[in-house]
Amino acid sequence: MAFRFLSAGQHLDHDTIAAFRKRHFEALAGLFVQILQFCQKAGLVKLRHVAIDGTKIKANASKHKAMSYERMNETEERLRKEVEA
């Protein structure tokens, strides 16, 4: 928000940000470590686990596990009968 205020409402697109991060990866990585160390000394964070976006997690969304509209209606009806019983 501060950047958009200072730049009169203009903002960067994701390609520009990604290219900047790629070009300055080493400097940003070192800066990130320094910021974490500073925050730890200030008592703002406890350095135990650090998670980043982009982690691949095994999902259960295959076409064999997904529910068709017809099967969803059948399951809904079955559950409705169980609740009524």
C-alpha cells in the first residue's frame, strides 16, 4: 500500500515482481535472513519452522476421487434418508 501511495496509485504486475526477485535472488535471500535475525532479537518471532509458498502437497483431487453431479445427488439423497431415519 505504501508503494502504491508513493507511486500515485500505480502498481507492478506479477511478472515484474518475479523478474526482480529472480535478478536479485542472492541479495534478497541474505536480506531475508537478516530480517529474521533482527525480528528474533527483538522478540517478534521464534525461529522454529519457516514455511514458504509453492510447497507441493499430495492432494486427493483425481478424477477417480472427484464426485460427479449425479453421484453427488445420490449421496445427498442417501444422507437425507439417514438423517430422517
